[in-house]
Amino acid sequence: MFATVFLGKGIITVDRMRRNRLMKKLPIENQIKKLLKDNDLSDMEEDILETLIPCIAITPVEADDLPVGTSKFGGFPDLPEGEEFPRWKGRPLSFIAQYNLAELKQTGFSSPLPDQGMLYFFCGTAMDIPVWEEKGEPGGWSVFYIDTEPSRLRPVPFPEDLPREGFFEERKMKLSVEKTLPEVEFIEGMDDVYFDLMDQLYQLEERESGYHQAFGDPFQMEGDVFKECKANSGNPSDDWVLLLQVDSDEEMGMIWGDLGMLYFCIAREDLRKKRFDRSWLVMQSH
């Protein structure tokens, strides 16, 4: 029986799904080469491989007794003595994630981030805490860097006035360098062969653990994330960097709108000068 299912951006056969599961054990370059060979399109190999964009893929991993200062989602933030939850208009923001920047450096990914220290991500999760109040004015989020060692950190409990829905389950971050395909706009009238090929190529990028990511191109749901940063932040830069992309994740209790995503971004010049307070947050959903 020839069965089909809807998945992602197109329709694929069950046989193709099985094949894709096997191929996912290979680096994406090898997957693309095999896919092109199977479609008698190996002559496109070099052009497509040159478009791949490196990023750090982040897999949430359940773990007990995480060492203080580990890169992670949720749980209690590990902060230096005297540092507390950031607030917006007197109300505590929810802890989303923290990076131990030495762990990011160990991946071998080349980035403008400092080689050590901690980078923290907080945002408001209540409906009445806006992502931004008006153009150029950030709303309920905070990104900040502290140059410190894990030995100087301690877990900070949730503030008593933080709503229960602002608590998220703790997950260790498994960091791995991967490559993704750029966003390609489908043109009306595109040849069916190439439409099907792009459909298959994008399916190679599916991640069972969600699209949590640092750097590279955002996994966009409602339009260009970086253009949205420029338009709403008042920062005229055309060069933005994705610091952290957080997918909706039911196991961690993180649901952004209608199964959407958070994108913490920063202009490259601000990143170079460690002006993390000028980061900008975008939320998109279906």
C-alpha cells in the first residue's frame, strides 16, 4: 500500500520517512550528497553544500544533580552572591536559560562571545508582560553577562511572587555544532522536481528534541526575525546574531504562544562590545 503523511513543508511517503531516520545518523553534508545522488542531481552538490550555515544545536537532556554553572534550561539560575532575579516594573522575570561560555567554546564553534563567564536569559511569561512596550523600548526580558567562575555561583530560588507558570523544568544543554540550510523562498511556478527536492532537503533538518539553537539562521515562523529586530529595536544595524532560539517544549513547560519560539538576538557590534543589555527578543508562533 502506498501511504502518505503530511509533515513539515510538504507530503512525504512513509518509505521516505524511514529512509530519513536512517540518514539522520550521518552528518548533514553526507545526507545531502546521498539525497542528491538518489535523485540524479549530484551536479548540484557543490552549490548546495556551499550554502550551509553553521550553528550550535542544543538538545535538552534530563539529568540529576547538575553541577553549578552548567549550561542549562530552566531550574534555578546559578548566580554570584548578591545577584538576584531581574525584574520588570517590580515583577520577577522567568529564568529561561544560562550558558557557561567555556562549554560553548569547547564545541569548537567560532563566535564573538567571550571565552568564559556566564550568559543569562530571562523573560516575562505572564500575558500582561509585553515583549516590548513600544519601538526602541524593550519590555519584559533581560540578557546579561557575568565574567565569573562556576565556583563563585550558587542556585538562586524562585522569588515568592513569581507565578507558578513562570517555573520551568531543568534540563542540561547538550551542545553540538551542526549546519543548516538557508531559508529559500518558494517561487510560484517552480518546477515540481525542485519543489520536491527542497521539501526533502528541509526534512533532513528535523530535530526530534526541538529547534533549540545558538547562532546560525533562525528557524523562522512568521517572517524575518532579524528584520523584526531592526524594525522594533530602533537599532539600524543590518547585522544581527542569534544568541539563543528556544522552541516550545512541553516537557520543560515552555509554550510560547501557539507552539511558537523565542529568539534572543543582538546586533553584532553590540555583541563585540559585550553590550548584552541591548539584546532584543522576538516571539513568533503559528
